[in-house]
Amino acid sequence: MSRPSATIFGSLFHYTVPSPQEIDTWVQDTLIVHSPKDSRSAEQLEYDLEPTQLWMLHYLPRSRELLFRAPHWRTDARGMLLHQNEFLTLLAAGTRAGQFDGTEVSRLVPPFDQIAGLSSDITPEMGPASDAVLGVLFTGSTPVSINEARPGNTPKRSQRLAMTLPRELTTKIINASRARNQTVTTTVHAALIMATRRHVPATGRLFGFNPFDVRNRLPEPWNTAAGCAILGHTGKPVSIDFLEHPDFNTVATHLSTFYSADLQPLFGHMVDLHRKIGEIMSMPFEDALNMPGAARPELSSLGVVDKYLKTKYSGPAGAFDVQDWWLGVQMMNRALQMYLWTRDGSMVLGCNYNEAFYPAEFVELFVEEWKGVLIKELGISE
């Protein structure tokens, strides 16, 4: 077998072209075709599966579902969408993405730092800049947690709940947000904060990380499907003090400034910022579970899914419709990972949580309250 090599930041690595037998083994390990007698949905299957370190695809013939799974360090939500669109395009065309002949090493995704043109050296000037970004996590009033969060240090299985809003209501929300000169993400996030206020102490603050997609700032081809296997986002912390922001309007104004801030300055110290975020995330598991403010909602907005994943695919090998799409994440802590996206004209409000820390009845109520606050504060009707 040939052994192509390449140099990244002065480090030499070797790539061994896989043999046909190795490729067959990889396919068996990563592509799982379930029995037609298996009556589970992809939702039920996801609940049953253990976390994976591989990028995997499960096909359930009975429910006609494809379940893509990958560890978060391999990709993110936007990367998964890019990957799925590429997969379905190739499936309809009946073509192969490439051969295993040694040239595939050129298509392996380089490290994010290299793609983004970031220096590998951490300079003294980076420290104060990244500390200023992260400072909101550690300053201000006492962080608050959701009252209904259960005690305990042993996670169980992750659960997902999603609410799909009618197209007419979705249009009203979009138009009302625009009338306020605010993005949909801003108004939906503000409604989430106000819904949370009903379930936390009256004073204090909510904090957390929000992801910001930076793929559009990367050079070609890594800003397209070729770069699906990277974390193409960065995180920024946000903090909302309830005394300083007592109502929907003040919260929305604060979030509007937060979301509209230019991300470009982050690139000057992103290496140090990501290093410090990694240190925060790597604290002992029990400490992370029980730290002040651990039981909180965090929002990830995916925007309009249709921009990345079509509802219809056709080609020489066949044609098919994508009837539904959802995204989930396995939660091991006390956070409620909330999702927002719009697909086929309908908005989806989602929540991912660990069943050890929240009863399903509370999560259902919480998402309903989230929708209710949004409708009330925007002055619209269902």
C-alpha cells in the first residue's frame, strides 16, 4: 500500500490507504441496516443507543428513516446538515464521492486553526482579550438554577422534545420580530429567558454559552460540504441579570446587542479563547453538575434548514422526498439544550435533556410556556 504524507504545523503524519478488507470492515462498523421487523422509530433508536466515537448511519427500513450520529468533537449541527445534503445528493445521483487510492488524503479536513489562518502561538496580548469575553461568566450576581432540576450525580438517558409551530404562526413570529428590528433568534431567545424566570429564584442571573457559526468566514472548500467534519463555530458566553433586565423588552435589547456584535475581533485571540473554554469544560464531572447555575437553558439557533437540506432530491439513481428532519444531542449534565430552526415554513422549538435531572412533564410545560411567552410578548395570536 502507498503511504502519502503531509505536513501540518511542522508535524509529519502518515496516511495508509485502506485495503478492500479494511474498507469492508469500516462499512460494517459504521453503516447499520436494521431489520424490517424492527418497529422502532429513529427517535426510539437514538434513546437506546450508547454514545459513539464514530460517524455512523443507521437505516430503519420500516419507518423509512436515516439516523446520522457523530460525536460532537467531529462536527456540529451545520456540519451535519452539509454532510446530509451531500449524502442525499450522491444517493440520488448514484455516484461515488471518491476512490480510496491515496488521493483522499488531500480531502481530509485540516485543523480548524489552520483553515481559519489562526496562529498556533498564544501571545501575551491574547490573554486579556479572551478574559474579557469570558468575564461575564464569573462576574455579577449569583447564577441561578431551575428549581425543578432533580438532585443527584448520575445521568441516565437523554431525551428530546420538539414542538412544531404552524406555518401561519411561524410567519407571524418572523414578521413581528422584523417589525421590532430584531432577529427571530433574538426574540425567541428573549422569550426563553422570560419563560425561565418562572422557574428560578427571583433575583440573580442566567448565564451560558451560545454557538456562533463561522463557516462563512472560512476559505473554500472548507466553507462547504468539504468542511462538514469540523467544528465550524465558536462559543460566546452571555449573562442576563434579572434586576438589570426585568422584562422581555430589556432582555431582547440586550440579546440584540449580543447577537449583532462583530465576531471578527475574536479571531485575533480565538486560540487562547478556545483553550480557556476547554479548561472550563474539563472541570470534574460532579463539580460541573453541581456548580451554581448548572441547571439552565442554552439556545442554539440553526436558522432556516432549507438553505442546507432540500425537501426533494432526484437523479439518475432515483427520486425521494425528505418528509421530516430533526436534530438531537446527548445531554449528560443539568443544562437544557434548546433548539430553534425553521424548515418547510414551520418553526420548531426543541429541548434536549437528561431524564435523570428533569421529569418529562416539566419539559413539556416549559416548552409550552416558551411558546406562550413568545406569542404574548410579540402581540400576536395563534
